[in-house]
Amino acid sequence: MRGSTLGTFLLTVGLLVGVAAGVALTLGFDPTQLPPQLVKVALYKITFLAAGGLIAAGAIVRRESRASRSPGDAAAARGPAERP
């Protein structure tokens, strides 16, 4: 998997996890079915932190992937069969 593809995937998954957690929190959905409010809040905090981590990882991978492809590196971007 190329770096930019992996970065895009991580950004998308992080965004989806964050949106799902936000919707669940807004609608009052409790995935654990446990009554203590403290457990519910802790689970949502962990979910939001994981979503932020996925978004950050995706952004870093995409940035590094783009930085590794410089304009003067066109020959390296081509496959071995395409090189002169």
C-alpha cells in the first residue's frame, strides 16, 4: 500500500470513528449497557482520542509520502521497466 493511500485510509477511518462516537454520544447510545456514567464518559474519551490518533497518523503518513516525492525524482517514481 502506498504511503498516500495509507494516509488517506487512516484519515478516513479516524474521521468515521470520530463521527460515529459523536453521533452515539448525541443520541445517548451506550455501547457497554453499563449503568455507571463514569464508564460511559471514559469510553467516549478513549474513542475520541483513538479517532484523533488515527487522523494524526494519516496526516503524517500523507505528508511524509508527499515529501518523499520531489519534482526532480521523476525517474525514481517510474517502474523499472519504464526507465531508459
